[in-house]
Amino acid sequence: MTDTSFTEEQFEEFVQKSLLFLRGVFEQFGSIAPVTLLLGTRDPQTDEPYEERRVLVVSGAFADEDDKDGYADAVRGLAAHSGAVAAVFAAESWRAELSPERAEEVRAQGLQIRDIPERNEVVAVLVERLGRKHVYGYCAAITRDAAGEPTLQEFEKDGDAHEGRFVHLLPTQN
């Protein structure tokens, strides 16, 4: 059953509160473990509807690619069983803005982003809403002072062309 009473304003409020939560986690711990926030409409164990939507938090740590796949599958299962209407996935990541020439050079050398000096640390956030076919994101740079202490910069909207195992975490709408 789809929660048709979930408005665009409520969705944006969930997204903004999620970004504040992520900032608070980063400020407290100096990093963010991969985490998904699901906005559920029912108890995933009893199938009883919640009086008000609830945020379900799923954190993870990955030793390898199988762990990442398992995490994504578990989140998809929880999203389906909880009647989730929105999801926010966040993780620390590397990002590099390269010229087309440099990007081709990196590809030709078979380098990964972690191997190039132009990389920057970021917190990448993917946001989706039930019934939408696209996912959009936010990104915040992580800067470090001379002592190596991290600071999270402001989140900036980051387009809607995202792919990978951590997108489309919500069930498809029939």
C-alpha cells in the first residue's frame, strides 16, 4: 500500500532533517559510516501501521563488495517491509573534478579515484522518494586543518543522474 498522503513538503522536510542528522553525526565522530535513513509507514515485523511515519536507521561497515551487496539487499527488504516512502543513503567517498584530458589519462592508466592526487574527501548523499524514477543527491566536502582534524562543509545539491548498488532502495510502485 502506498502512502499517498506524503506531500512534497514533507519529503523535503525529511531530506533537510536527514542532512542535519548527518552533519551532527559527522561533528560528533569526525566521520560517517555508511548509513541509510528510511521513512517507514508500518512496523516491519508486525506489519501494523505506525500512527506517524518513523525514521528507521540502518548503518553498515563493509569489508568487501559482497558486504556492500548484502547491505543494499537488506535495506531494500526493510524498505519494502516497512512501507518506506523515502530513503536517504550517505557515505564518505572520494570525488575528483578532472578535465576531459586528465580523465582520459586516468582511464588509460587504469587508476581508481583513490589513486589520483586530485581527489577530495566528501560525504555523498543519495535521496529518493517512492514513486519517483530518479534519485538525486547532495555532496559536502570534507576539509582538514593542519592537524588533520576534519570539517564538513555545507551540503550542496548534486544533480539526479546517480547509479550503483545504493540507488533505488525503495520498492517499485505498482
